[in-house]
Amino acid sequence: MKIAILSDFHLGYERFVDDAYIQAEEAMKKAAELSDMMIIPGDIFDVRNPRLEFLAQGVNLFMAATKKKWEAKVVAYRGGKRIHTDLPIIAIPGTHERRAQNAGNSVELLGLAGLLVDASDATVEIEKDGEKVAVFALGGLAEEKVRETLKELNPTPVAGAFNIFMFHQSIYEILPFSADFINYEELPKGFDLYVDGHIHSRLEHKVFGRPFLIPGSTVLTQLKDGEVEQKGFFIFDTKTLRYEFVKIESRDFHVEKVSVKGREPREISQEVSEKIERLIAKSKVKPIIRIVLDGELKSGYKNADLDFMELLKRYDKSAVVEISKGKVEDRESDAELESLRKGAFENISIRDYGLSIFLECLKKSEYTLKKNPTELFDILSSGEKKEKILNELMVQLFEE
Ligand SMILES: [Mn+2]
């Protein structure tokens, strides 16, 4: 069977709202044409409670996919919840859709509508012409719960099938940020293919001698070097055990480094401006341009003297420009910010970084309340029900 692996559409992603939909639509359409079944490891939507127009986008995308005459069918489903279609469109919620247990989520909702199979914590068997593929999927969950959940669920391959383990979590070797992130070798053994979402740049690796694939997001989100490559999805062929990456049309994204060493702000502005104009000229549509400044300014100047307000305004209509002064050395910068700039930061989202600091602080303060720390972080950073939860925690605190 040919399996399309596509991920992290982030429908409703505010910064590039149209790109998110258009690029997901192209990926879904091409993937349906080229494959016998599709698997989507999470983050179809950008936020936990997507607005109706973004839910409608999700419905549209999957409704279109259900129109194809799929020969492969879901023939068995164990664990998880009930399923409402036998179409081979298999998905899980990611970190962006995750809500408190039993609260329901947007991917589950698409599953209830029969537009996909929500494979959270379940084994799904798909069959076509006597060939069987089994997908065990772990629904996106708080990182500190991955180990115990894997132990509890004990994902096991199905005899006689091509076995896929699909999930949506951080891996320590890729993001060496928290001891909560599992290592490659903690993944369940015996599967023929490992598929992960969550990380937005494409990654191909081997685990236990088997392919481990991350297709990356279909939309640009983090403006990091790793995202310069074209977006797309994988097609994996179970017969040949080979796979290819199929590119989709995505907005041009460029990262350009400019050395500021020993130079004056005016000179630097000039060079930045020339670079931006050159990139605009060679791009089809409004490109995304990230300029990274690096080095130490001519003596007598400091970081704050670099002012690009006017320049940014000038290109507002022809490009999305972001200028990072993060690498300009400034003796006044404090240690906290400095650590943000270190290499490991490159691959982690701001949310995950915030979360890791939060968890670290809770650990230090010997937090023991019943509320799950990651859930608490989500509530505090979301604005929903904040007061109510804090009140409950206060009551708990005084009771204990
Ligand atoms: Mn994501």
C-alpha cells in the first residue's frame, strides 16, 4: 500500500492564516491522489478551541478527501473510542488540539462526523487486496505522561501486518530540552515504521533499524533555518519499503545573515535593504524574509541604535520581513536572554520553551497539587476558566 504521511496543518494559524489553509488543501488533495491511505500525526488545528471558520476549513479538507473512492478500508479498531467511518484516513490530535481528559477535541469532532478515524490510543487495521497495515497511534499528550502512558497501553505490533507507530511528541535527541522527552530507544519495539508530528521541519531517521519519519508542517510557523526547505508530505510504499517526499507550493521563505561587525547602523540598514529587494525580485508571491544580524557593532554604537522601523514599513506590502538582532553582541544583555539564544533553542517553539521553564519552577517549589502541571500551564496561558481553576487550586492548597 502507498501511505501518505502529512502533518501539522495548523489551520487558523494567525500569522499566515490563508497559507495554512491553501497549503493544507494542496497537501491533502495531492496526498489523496497518490496514496491508498493517509495518516496525520496531529496539529490539524492551531488552537485548542478553533473558531468556527477554522473548524469549517477542517471539515472542508476532510470532506473532500472522503469523496475519493478509497479501495483500502478500515477492517478492525481496538481501544480508543468508537469510529464512524471505515475510510483509511487516520489521524490523532496533537499538542495544539489537546484538551483536558474527556473534554473532547477538534480532531475527535471530525472523527464523530465520520470524516476521519480518530486513532488516539488505538490500533487501526486497514486492508486492501489482502494486504494489511496496522497503525497504533498515541494521541498527543503532556510530555511528562508519555512514559507512563506507553507502559499502560503497551503498543504491540499486529502479526501479519505492516505495523506503524504514530505519535505527536518531542524526542529528546531532537530537542534536548527536558528529561520528560522520551529517547528514540524508549519507543515501542517491533514496528516497521515510526511516524511523528509536532516538529515543523522535515526529519528522516532510523530507529531500531526502521525508518522514523517526521513530515514537518505544511505551513511555515517558526521562521527558523530548518524551515527554509520546501514544505510537503511523505509517500511511503509498503511493498518496496521506500519513501519519497512530495513538495507542495509554499510561500518562499529566506533566511539571510548579515554581519554587523565593526559597522555603523546606517551601513547595515543599507545592506539589509538591498538584500530584501533582491529577494522580493526573485520571489513569485510576497516572500517571508528573516534577516539575522550577527557580530559586534562599531565601538560607540549599541544594539538599541539599530532601528529598522522605517525599513520594515517600506516593505510592508511586498514582503513579510523579520529582523533578528538576537546575535548582535551587547554587553548589557542579561544572562536569561543569552540562554535563549543558545543553539538548542533553534528547534523548540516558544510555547514549549515557556512550558519547560514553568515545569522546572514547579519542580523546584515541590508542587504537589492534583492539577496536572502541563494542563495548568495550558489553562494559565489560554485565558479560559483561569479564575475558576486558580480558586480550586487555592482551596486544595489550604485543605492540604
Ligand atoms: Mn505543530
